[in-house]
Amino acid sequence: MSEPHQDESTETALSDAVDAAPKRSHLLVWLRRLLLAAFILLVVFVGFIWHANYAATRAGKGILFDDVNDVPEQAVGLVFGCSEKLGSRDNLYFKYRIQAAAELWHAEKVKMLIVSGLREKYYNEPDKMKKALVAAGVPADNIICDYAGLRTLDSVLRAKKTFGHNDFTLVSQKFQNERAAYIAQANKIKVYGYNARDVEGYAARKTEDREVLARVKMWLDVNITNKQPMTLEKEPVPE
């Protein structure tokens, strides 16, 4: 007596399975599409990061030098600022940039140095740099302080727009010189660069990691947002 009931149950289960199959197939199709879209976005994202970083590297080809004797003579050298100390320790980036700038001066490759960095109420990179350069034998009268070098872009564009130099020599570690060269070339500024000694160890690895994203921002600033210096005043008032 139970056979008709069992047949009906079997037919219902089969019908439900048939109805569910297209739904599962539809979900699988959308899942594959989402995974494909995510993969394409990842490839585009990684490719963009690579392109931005390679753009800076390419900008420095043939114009950045490790030997001061190879650096062409220019009227002005642009020295990029950083803090003199990291806590109680000397900042080697600062130390090596000062050494490179002094070498450039003593080799008579430049006649003037612009030291560009941040100045705030209780913090003053340009004055620290000038003091260190004077101690290294560069005459104070041949050093110009740019107190609004908030970023690499600000320093490069202010050298042109504020201080009136359309060609100069970049002085920093190679990674920053490459980025500065890209910004300069995009703004029709002729530059060469003298690479300061690089820093090794944990601090250098952290800097390298940050540099990857710094180059992405560099590319966006130049090609998308047309970023300009925060100010073009020669001596902005410290905050």
C-alpha cells in the first residue's frame, strides 16, 4: 500500500534535483567570472606598480653617476633633506648626502648648493644641512636654504619655479635621485644626479619597501593629479 507514496517522493526529489542543477551551474558561472575579474584586477594592479617603479628607474638611466668625476658640471646642486638624527643615532642617509654634496662642491662640479627640506617650529632640516656642509668645507655663501622641501616633488619644482633653475644636479641616494629625475623630466627640467652612498641593513629594507609606493604616488602626481608644490614662497613661515 506504500508504493504510490514512495513513487511520489522519488519523483519530487528528482524534480528538485533537476531544478537545483541550473541554479548551481549559474552560481558556478558567476563565481568563475568573479575569480577571473579579481585575477585581472590583480594583474593590472601589479602591472601598474611595476610600470610606475620602472618609469623612475628608466628616468635615471645615463644621467645618474656613482663617481663624482663622471658628473657633468652644472651651476647648481639640489640636495634632498632628511633628519640629521634617528633618535640618538646619526642618520646615515643624512651623513652620506652631506658627504656627496661636499664631494660635488670640492670637485668643482657645482657652484651653488640648494639644501631642500622641511622646516617647522622645532625642526629645521635645511639649517642642519647647511651647518654640516660648512663643516665639510663648503662656503656658507654658496649654500641656499629651501625651507619648503616637503617632498621630492616640492624640492624639484621649487628649484625651478622659486629659485629659477631649469637645470641642476640631484644629490641623494640613487632611489630618490631616480624618482626626482622622473619628476624633473616630466616638467622639462634638465638634470643629472650624483648618487650618495646607500644605507644597508634593516633601515634600508624599510626604505626600499616604502619606495615602491612612493613611486606609485610619483606617477599619479605627475600624470593624473598634476600635483604642485605646497608653496612657492622662498621662506614660508614655520608652523
